[in-house]
Amino acid sequence: MAPDPVRAGVPALAEAELRAMQAEIRELAREKNAVILAHNYQLPEIQDVADVVGDSLGLSIEAAKTDAQTIVFCGVHFMAESASVLSPEKTVLIPDVDAGCSLADSITPDQLRAWQAKHPGAITVMYVNTTAEVKALTDYCVTSSNAVPVVEHLYREHGEDTEVLFGPDMFLGSFVAKRIAADREAQGKPPLTGFHVWDGECHVHAGIRPDDITRVRGEHPDADFLIHPECGCSTQVMEYVAAGDVAGEGVHMLSTGGMLDFAEDEERQARAAGPGAPRRTTIVATETGMLYPLRKAAPDVDFIAANEQASCRYMKMITLPKLRDTLRDGTGLVKVPDEIARRAKLPIERMVAIGRDANAPLGGE
């Protein structure tokens, strides 16, 4: 049997041991008044034992609404920091403090300060996949769902000659630039200048290349294709669509939350088609852990990975034994200093306010 790309080589516990440990975790969570959050890329058994599963920012927002005093974040370190920023009065724990993020690490506070010094007066826009210290130097945060409307809002509010520093993901930045350029061209407006993109990337998404698209779509010519804007192939896909080389009707640029919405709609259509209808197939270009929540949301649809090697080793560092130990022993504390937290919260609040005013999706990574 071929290895499961969802697990990415992480051994599964025996069924009896898995069930016993999940029950122990749930009991510990009750005893400790803790809420367990799991990112969409986590191992299946982590998602199954969590109170809430979703994208990083959405999870932090939901955790802030609960009465739980302790937040256990099964994700990577910057996500736990975001939970600390939004819930400074709560205890935030992560089951493995070494679970980092190549994208968040691709820009440091010193690098951002130096970039800002080269462009005095520019507005800094950072993807939420950044450290709290970087957010504290940022004017506006964005998610992959709302990056385009937030940047468009900034140009409307501050003028088209405004300089924007966008980071750290170069593929998401290129996606935003191309979308805005296409909209302006359709309106007969000249292209904008002064939109600068940081040269950073997620090592997992960057590894999903155009060759993957060609191969997998060739094997499944009738399948829909879901692609995360961080992917290394995302801008090429946009160009292929524009040139007519890839059928645009089957390509969907979506955040992880958008992918789940798509899956739920696919499941409704599959059930409406009845048991005799052929199964629908959807290709997914993002971290392979995403296949698990998609398959749960739409069991009558076949979801396959664009690249089965696209796994984040940091996400897979969180295991049930580590989660159990964190709950039991209170280890893995993540606490953002108050002054940094205060400044880091501001760009998130500005993003949320723009979304509220413009009816832009909050979304997530």
C-alpha cells in the first residue's frame, strides 16, 4: 500500500492506544479548563481530538471568545504567538516549542526595519504568517483570502502613489499584484508602481511546481484544481489561465478556509447527483494535511494531492503524546511581551475593520 500523504511518514498509534490517549487528553482538557486548537495541516488524530479545527488566525479569534483559561495550540509557533496577542490574559501552550515556520522565519524584525528605512513613508502589509515582533512593526495584516481587498482599500484611502511593502510571501505578493493589475487594466487604468514584495516563501508551498500541475491534471483532466495563493505554481497558473493553456473554469485560488467551503459545496452536489453518478475528483495544491479535513467535509468526493511530498515537517512535530504531556505538565508556554503584543494586535484589528467595512472575507492562511 502506498504511504498516506496526510501522515507524511509519521507512524500511526495502534487503535486501542490512540483511543485511550485521546480520552485522556479530553479529560485533561476538562480538568485544566483548556481549549485545544488544531490547524488544518495537523495529523488526523490531533484534529479529531481538538475542540476547534481551522486556519491560524481563525483559531486564535475563536479561542479568544471561549471561557477557557488555557489555550493549547496544535500548530506552529507564530500561531501560538497570535493566540497570545489576542488573548493576553490567557495561558497559551504549544506541544512542541520547536515547531517553527519557514515562511515566518523568512523575514526578521531587523530585516523589516532595514526595508522600511529604504522606503520611508511606505505602508507595511504583512501576511499573518509572521512572528509577533514582525507584526509589531506592521501597519496592516492580511490573510490569503483578503489580501487583495485590503491592499485595494489602502490605495483608495492613501492614494495610488502610495508605496506598499508586502511580505513575507513572494508568491502571495505576486498574486495580489497580478490581481490588482488585471482589475486596473479592465478599468482602463494604468498599472500601479510602488508595490514592493519581499522575497520570502513557505518551503512546502514553494515546492509545488508547474510540473506538478501538468502531471496531475493530465492524469485527471476533468478534476477541479484548488490552489493556495502561497504555492510556487500559483502565479504560473494565473498566467496559464490568462493564456488559455489551463481551463480557467476548473482552477480555484483559495485559502484553506475557502477550500473547505468548496468541499462542502462539492459534497452537496455529489449527494444531489445520487448514488449512481460518477465520483467527483478534486486536485489540491497545498500542504498534504489539508486532505484530511477536506475528505471529512466531502466523503463522496475524491481529493488528491498535487504533490504528495508537500508536507510541513513542523506541523507534523505535534503528536498525541506531546499534546497529552503539555496538558498534564503545563509545558510549552508561549507569552508575547505586553508591549509587543499591544503593537502586534493593531495591524490585525485594522485588517478586521477593513473587512467589516468592505464586506471582505476574513479567511485565513
